[in-house]
Amino acid sequence: MNHEDGVFAKPGKDNPGKGHGKNKNSDSGGDRPKDGPKDGPKDEPKAEQNKIQVETDIYKGFAFDTDGNNVSKSFNLAAVGDVGCSSNAEKTVDNIQKNEPELVLPLGDLSYQKSANCWFDIMAPLKNKIFITLGYHDVNDGQAKIDQYYKSFQLDKPYYSFDYGKVHFIVMASESKFEKGSEQYNFVVQDLEETSKNKDVNWVIVTSYGPFYTSPSKHTAEKDLRDIYHPLFEKYNVDLVLQAHNHNYQRTFPISYYAGDSSKPTVTNQFTTDYNSQTDGIVFAIIGTGGEGFYPLDGQASYTATQFDRFGFLNIDISNGNPHTNLTGTFYDNKGEEVRDQFTIEKEIKNKNAD
């Protein structure tokens, strides 16, 4: 893999278990990493690895079971990455609680410590609503920490998908193998193909810790991820991609993939909001604003509609209707719940069975 920021992560596990969507390839957890952190001795027995790691606890009741959810209703969700365990993270969780989301999507780098205990404690008010995306620190800080996430969220793979409220979610694992022909790639292709035929799905949202696009900041975008998956997302009409890794907020205009130089996508709508999902491109958002210190923004990419460094989260409202359905993203600043960004994507669904 050619990660543009030069950070290479050890391959991780590859799909969900009970309570976290579906494993359409019926994979077992057989390809789970059995070695330790990327920089540790790969052949060291697990028992020996755990001797140098802190004690970790398994947190019950955090896994979200989507069985029986009302697929026709409107709802809202919260998304944010790079949370950590600081007082800023606590304020972000308080801010999310006030908006009473039905789903919460942490976008990677959940905890920066050897154990995720403090993160679980901070996130406790939101348990039963969480679908995690794993980031660099989540998969490279030791097997004990990985196992803590897997057992607490009943996972057997780090990528998975699920349906909720006429929205199909794909949770990707950018720190695991994702090249063409990999298990993750095959899963995403099959999942998108099946979803394209599902009349009960109006929206497709993808989460990824690694960013496809970013303005100049500490980390650059992941070129291989972008070149493999952005054209695939266009083929299957993905609407929104949520990312983290850079500790700031960035949101693109709707953009389409440009094969000549994929770092320079084509902006298909230059308004700051009011997009049409069927005629415009895909919106990508980086929400690394959960609580860790900010990374500098050293310029603004031409395809970026807005960017800033404020702690807070992105609230997404899904409003189902017929013949139109709307997705509205609103970034709420932790300071006084100030709205720092807002955009709406509209889609016509008159040929689908909408309630």
C-alpha cells in the first residue's frame, strides 16, 4: 500500500460479529492478526505480549443490535473521530447527548492509551448506540487493546456493514489490507452490489479512519485508498464518506474522481449546501474533532467547502419522504452548541417504496 503520509499499519481483522451488522461472505475470524503491535516482535507468543501491556476490561452492553429496527423512520446520528480521554472528549460526549442521536459513529483513534478503559468510561452515556471504526492507535497499541474492542463490540472483523432507517452503512478498516483482491475489497464490492438492489435503502454512508482527501495538514490523504474506492463508490452511488486522522474539520463540495490526478478531484457543485445526490458527486468529511489537540491547517484545497479547528461533532439528520428524502449534516461546536457548518443533500426516491 502506498499511504501518502508514510504511515503503514499492521493488517487487522476483517468483518463484524453479532450486533454489528452483517458478514455477507460468512468469514470467520480466521484472518485476525495474531501478532502484536506493528513495531513489536511479530513471533512473540500472545501471553508474552500481554506481560508488557496494562490490564484491560471487557465492557458489556456497548454492541448495537440492529435487528428489528424500523427502516422507514427518520432519525439522526452523530459522527466524530480522534476522541481520546481528555476533558475536551467529555465535552464532546455531553454535546452529542444533547442531540439525542440514535446512532453514534466514532471514526477511529478512539483511545491513545495502551488500554481503552478511559474511552469506554467516557463513552458510557452513549453505549448501545455505537458502531466503531478502528484507527491507527486502536490496532497498533497491542493485542490486548484490539481484543478489548473486539470483545466489547462483539466483532470478528474490523470492517462490516449494517442497515438502519433506510440508510446502508459500510464501516471500512483503512488500517487493514484493502487492495484489490483483498478480503476487505471483495466484501465492499459484494456489499455495494447487493445494496444497489435493495429497495429499502435510500442512502449509502461509508466511514473510514484514513482520509481519501484532505487540505494540507499533518497527515496527507491515502492515495491507494482513494484510487481503489472512490471510483467504486461512484459506480454504486455512495452519498457521503466520513473520515478522521487529521485533528480538524474539513468538508468537501460534492466531488467526482479524476483519473488524471486523483488528488485533484472535479468539483461538481460549488454551492456550500443544497446538493443533489443523483446529479452531484460524493461529499467527503473529516471530523477529527473529538478531543485530541488540533493539527494545523496549512492551506485550503480547492475542493474543500469549509474547514476549521473546533472541538465538536457532525450531526446527520435523515428525513425520509416521498418523492424526496434529505440528508442534513450540521457541525455543532462544543462551545455553546454553535453551528459551524451545515449542508443538505437531496435525493428523489419516487421509484422506491417510501413511507
